[in-house]
Amino acid sequence: MRDEGQDTLAEVRARIDGIDGELVRLLAERQALVRAAASFKTDEQGVRAPEGVEQVVALARERAAAAGLAPEVAEAVWRTMIAAFIDLELAEHARRKGR
């Protein structure tokens, strides 16, 4: 049941679409920064940086809890996002080396 004054499903979906658009814009900005960071890393271990990944995930969990987002959701999203960006960085390194 809906509470009085709650949005319609269409309104909720429209708001989600707006957030998704903002997330895509932010991910594109993050991608540009990841590419810039890749130029400072000299090898695959530097790209993978497992200790750094764990720090980023821990911070995402803390920020999530403070913002009212389930830390488990934040961790799953961040791990997936980080893995995708690591793949992108590794591809950048391979491309630069002429592979």
C-alpha cells in the first residue's frame, strides 16, 4: 500500500531514470580519472592494487552506512565497478604496449 502523498510508480521510475543519468555522467568522469591514473602505473600489479581496492571498498561501506545505503549493496556495486575499471586500465596498458 502507498502512503498518502507518495509518488506514483511512473514518477518513481522517472526519478530513478534521472538518477541513472547522473550516475552515468559520474562514471564517465571517474573513467577519465582512471585513464589518467593508468598513465602513472607501470605494471599489472600497480593496476590491480588489491590493498587499494580494499581501502576504496571500506570507504564506500562507511559512506554508505552514513548515507542510509546498505553497506552490502555499496560493496557489491563498488567491487563490480572497480573490476570493470581494472579491466579498462589493463586494456589501456596493453594498447600502449602495442599488444
